[in-house]
Amino acid sequence: MLLAEVARTSREVAATSARSKKTALLAELFRGTEPAEAPTVITYLAGRLPQRRTGIGWRALSDRVPPADSPSLAVLEVHKTLDRIAAVAGKGAQAERKRLLHELMAAATEEEQGFLIALISGEVRQGALDALAAEALAVAAGAEAADVRRAVMLSGSLGTVAEALLDRGPEALADYKLEVGRPVQPMLAHTAKDIDEALDKLGPCVVEEKLDGIRVQAHKDGDSVRLYTRTLDDITDRLPEVTTAVRELAADQAVLDGEVIALGPDGRPRPFQEVAGRTASRLDVAGARATVPLSPVFFDVLSVEGRDLLALSTADRHAELARIVPEPQRVRRLVAADPMDEPARAAARDFTAETLARGHEGVVVKALDAPYSAGRRGASWLKVKPVHTLDLVVLAVERGHGRRTGKLSNLHLGARRPDGTFAMLGKTFKGLTDAMLTWQTERLQELAVSDDGWVVTVRPELVVEIAFDGVQRSPRYPEGVTLRFARVLRYREDKTAAEADTVEAVLALRLPT
């Protein structure tokens, strides 16, 4: 398959809002996809790279080469070239990556170049593509959509299922079962604005602490234990204390869902980045364990002694969880069997407030009758956590690419120092509508003071309201902090830069250490 077909389909899917049309476009593409090409095609459509990191930076992408006149690049040819680029290391690596990138871009048409730039930089966005792709695969192969979704959740890989389905047809789906040692995609939660909204939507439910740790799926088979992240990476060897805890559970075989967190001497959670750093580190595991010991906290069980529990209710699965996991390793929870009862609602509000006071990031509210819908963001789980906002000043902006070519997109955000200067806290392009992109491009060009071809530095005058989930330490920025999950809410032209929030206000939002 030519990359041009993937790029065209990506553009057409992004251009329509109708789910049925998106599905039809994807199904048409999959009918022409060879089984061996399917994992790469689906990954590209979802805006991801199989290589994850290529070492290609913004400047290399902005150094454009003349496009090819006609399409000739095959998808697997592109995949192999990006493999080669990702493998480059040592002296002269940057120049070699650039050379290989230029060769690739020179063979690409203008539309293919735009798609590749957006793909490498992470700006291909179709919206819920994995769910749409599963439906489209079912249409293309003559399978039931529910059977495809179940196979994907049990395999942990849409691409793997696609390859098997396009190769052998619907009967291939029978191969996928819940097995100890093969991770499944975790169930995810939608968002509710507050605890009362969550109670209204779900009815009889349970309110659980939302821990700011790393999601972990634990697989136990006798003395053998494997630990997987939310992205299904195996991190067993990095967490020996968690492996030991799982090995001691009261079941010979089990698959559990939970979090690993780090607690301080006062029992409060340590900062998220410490946990993330610990789980990411492969070096000196013993030293890292001594410095940042981790504790597992489980909130669900998917299988016990070979029994698949996915279809059981939240209440029934928790009964199994309580039977095999000691209370200190289970998430704190409050059952609200009648959430319309005012005392029950008051208790849920109090539980939420106490959870936040304990240093956790919020709560997850789960319908008591809900099955475990692995790999899906189910409406029967709702997360509730406070959203912070700050009024910050735009210090600079990066030129967009892909569908944002010609626009000024990625904002550099700053908070006010006591001396009137501004400290950069991070960047974001999230939350920007097309109308906001157009407006900010015109406005920021009026404020521009320099332009290196990629970053446009502007006079620090424009105030923007930013929503974010928290403040975390970061050595990349001058005050040593950055914002988690920052996104644009609106511009505040009614405010001057002198009225923007201060560095002191930002630092006050840090989690205690």
C-alpha cells in the first residue's frame, strides 16, 4: 500500500464529523491493506509511530525539501526508513538522521510530506481512531464489531488483531482469550465535573480514591509474576517489591488492575514524577528501590484461578478482590447504594474532600453493576478531580505543521516574577479551536519581535487562561516546575500582563514533598 492512500484517508477522516462516514472511509482502506501492512497502517492512522521515538527534532522537520511529483512511497518502506533513523546513534547521528529524513521526504509528495511531518511530531489527530478502526475492520472483514473489540482488548493490540483478521477472516478472533501473562488494555474513565454529577449519572455506585501513580496490571501464575503498564510495557524487573507483594496474594492465578504509588513518612503520596522516574528506570534497581520504594494498590480483578471475571459486576469483582488482596493493598472506597439519598450524597462529598486532603488527585465513581470493559473509556466509570486555572502570558509561539501549517500553534507560557519579567512554565497547543488558531496567528504576528523560522518570540502582553491538572518539578524550566496537561481555555484580552498570575502562585500549587 502506498503512503499516499493512508495520507488521503487520514485527511478525509479528519474532514468529516459523521461517524458512519469515517468508518466507511477506513473500511475502504482496510479492504486494500495487506495483512502484514495492517499494524503499521493502523498505527499511522492513529497518529502514532511504532518506533515511538525517532530522534528527529523540530528543526529537521522544518528544513523542507522539494516534494516528489507523484506518489511512490510504500507504507512498509516508510516504516523501515524510520526504523533506520531511530537506530542511528553515536558521532554524527544528527547529520545522519537528517540525511535519511531528507531522502524520505524527497520521495514523498506534498500531501505525504505534510502527513509525515504531522505523524513524526505527534499532530495527527482524528479523534477516537482506535474505536473507529475496530468497527471499520469488522465491516471490511465481515466480522461482528463486538467480537473485534473483545479481541483487541484481550490481545492488547489493534494492529495484531487487524493482521490476523485480514489474513484469516472472522474465525481468527476465536484465538483471543483472557490469559494470565498476556496483558489486556485497561478500562478507562470519562470525566464528571463534580461528585454530584457523577452520582446523578451512575445511580448505585462506589466512590474510590484516584491515586496519582502509575497504572499497573499484575499477572500472577504460581510464583511467576509479570507487571505491565497502561501501555502494556513489561516493567516486572524494575519493581521487585511490587512483584513480591503480588506473589504473596491469596490466589495461585490472578490478573489484577491497580496503581503503584510512593508514600512519604507521613503517609502522603510523593510527587508523581518520582513514581514515573522509578518505574522508567532500568539502572540500579536496588538503589532506586531504597530511595523511592513503591507500594501496589489494587482496585479491580479481571481473572482468578482461570475464571474470566470481565463480565461480572463491579460489586461481584470487588468481592473477589477482597478475598485475595489484603485491605492495605486495596484502594479506599465508599459504597453509595442509594446516591439519591442526601446522607449518602453528603458522605460521598466528604469522602472526596478527605481524599483530596490526603494528597490524592481525586476520585473515580463506578457503577456497581458495570462489567470491566477493557480497552474502552466506559461511561460507567467517571473520574472527578479538581481542575486548576491560571492566567499566563504568551512569551513565544511555534509555527504549526500538518493541518496547522501556516498557523502559529504551540504557545510558550510564562508566569510573572516579582521584578516584572516572566518565567516560562511550559508549552501547549491543546484546547485550541480552529477559530482560536486563526485569531492568535493574526494577534501574535502583531506582537512579534523576532522569528527564527520556527519560533516566533512576541512581546509579553497577551494573557491566556490555562487549565491544568497540577504542577510538577521539571529541570527544563527556569523555576524548576511545569504544568501537567495544560490546555487553553480562552484568551483574556480584558487583562494586562501585569495582572497575570505570579510564579509564587504557581509554586504554591505544588504537591508537598
